[in-house]
Amino acid sequence: MVKVVILGQGYVASIFASGLEKIKKGELGYYGVPLANELPIKVEDVEIVGSYDVDSNKIGKSLYEVVKLYDDNAPESLKGIVVRKGIHLGSLRNLPLKAEGLEDKMTLREAIDHLVEEWKELKPDVFINVCTTEAFVPFESREELERALDENRKERFTATQVYVYAAAKYAKEVGGAAFVNAIPTLIANDPVFAELAKESRLAVFGDDGATGATPLTADVLAHLAQRNRYVKDVAQFNIGGNNDFLALTDKERNKSKEFTKSSIVMDLLGYDAPHYIKPTGFLEPLGDRKFIAMHIEYVSFNGAIDELIINGRINDSPALAGLLVDLARLGKIAIEKGQFGPIYEVNAFYMKNPGPKDMPNIPRIIAYEKMRMWAGLEPRWL
């Protein structure tokens, strides 16, 4: 059994919860879950034991009521879980939502202790962070981190950074846990949090789940590199209509996302081809089904100039939710293996910006085989 706590009960988390319960009821297959039921821990063994959000319209409601906002066919099995108050630290700024957080009436240290005590009752193995994309500043040292907490400098932290600190404290007290960071805030790539996680027995998967255009772009760039074609330029963008895309209209949040998406070019090609790779805009009628576009111009034999143009419509939240089903189970496996801190073998396949810091993006087919072998599975194509 894998017990999961969700941090940020928005679109992705709700589709994750809904799809998971439908699989358990036999209403869905395993499409969209890369490892399906190959792992010794089955999909049906994943259990959501807690959920946290900061939207005042969700706090205190059952998970069923919240999931129903995103999926009309929400499973009734979710009625027994109540959405609890989490940490916001301004994460809903400029969004049409009223935020309520533990830190509104507590110091950061008190809020962390409050979360840890709740988690000791819920007994989660894995924390899945799908909060709204944040504007963040990494910490330069452990001392700076601890001092900012002691001084209750709420403006210095994001919700994710506080959640990871709390998860590390929890892991240290219970003997091990895992944290899945599916948003761009640097955690697996932040040496301060990576060190804290390792010494606290917290496995970290991150940063920023790779779901739609970005892994496809990575595969195409790897294909061109393997055939020694010179990439002249790359353009890739996404436009969506869900709240995450609305949040990305904030310049600093968009900058966070742009960094994790564009890091693939140098890693895969070995040179920094001119590129424009970023989430570009919000268009409400698109809803969760985002529009993606890609244009790659390259030089082939005898100086021939070729172009690839790819357009698509992708359901944003289900694409990530299916990966979370794997990551929850891989988190439990990491605990059982006694491997803590950022785990590159997993991150290289599932994340846009795989930690630890300075580890490269690699062709996804290679990352897939490395991940399988780490998980104890037979290679598929090697």
C-alpha cells in the first residue's frame, strides 16, 4: 500500500484522484500510466489519505465535492477525505480566488509543526506537490534557510519550499518518505533542499513534470542529434485556459516555467541553438485542453534546410496525472530501497528539469530504460 497526501487540490490533483478511483473500480484501463501495472506495487495499491489546498471554497469540503468541480463523474469513494487548509504564501496572487493558509494565523515554524503532526496521524508515504506555479528564489545556504524560518520571513518562501521542509521533518521522524515536485520551483535542483532531503530520509522527484510538448520536443531534438543534423532554431509554445495558465500570465511565474522547459536544448544538442520555448498565453475557452505548437529548422546533408512543424491539442491535467500514479509508487520503492535525496534515474524520465543540479536532460528513450532498471524492471528496448 502507498499512502499519498496531495498538496494543491486543483485540476491535476482532482483528475489524479478521480482516475485512480475509477481504475480501482474497474472503470478505466491503465492508459497514460507509463509503467501501468508492471511494478510490484500495483496502481490499485495507491491510496489518497489526505489533501491540502488554500482556496477558501475548497477547504473543509470533501474531496468528492472538490473533484466534482473538475469531473462530473467524480467517484463517491472520495467522500471520506476532507480537504485541509495548507500553505499559500501568496501563491494565488492575481487569481480570482480567496486564499486561506495556516500561516495567516501562525508563524512558519508553527505551521510546519502543525502539518507534521497532521501527517503523523495520516501516515503518508508520498507527498505529491501540484500547487500553482510559483515565482521563487533558491536559498544560498542551509543557514539562510533556517534563519529565514526563525525570523518568520514569509515573503522569502514559497508554499512548495515550506511543504518540502515540513516533509523532510516528517520523514526524519518516521524513518522515510518521498516528495514529488511536479511544478517548476527548484527543489531537486536546489542543493540546499537536496541536502536537507538526503539527511532527513526524504526521496525527491523533480522538478516540473514533463507531459506534453516538452518531452516531445526532447525526443525530436534527440532524433536530430543522433543523425547529426544541425538545428538552426527551435520554437515551441503552449496556450491553455486552466488556472495554471492564468497564473503564468504573471511574469515571474512564467519565468520559472520557461527555465525548466528550455533547459533541454543545450543538454540534448550540445550547443545552444536559438530557441523560444515557453508557455505563452492564457485563453479561457481552451480550458484544460491546451494548444501546442512546435517549429524546428535544421540543416541536413549537402546543406539542405528542412523544417518540422507540429501542432496539437493536449488535455493538460490528465497528461500529468497519469505520471503521478507512477511517481507515487516509485516513491514508495525509493523508501524501501533506502535511497533519498533527488533520484536522477526517475527524474530524467518524468521531469522537465531533472535533479540533482547540473544533471542533464537525456533522450527520453534512454531515460526510460534507466528508470526501468532502477525500478527493478527488465529493459524494454535495450
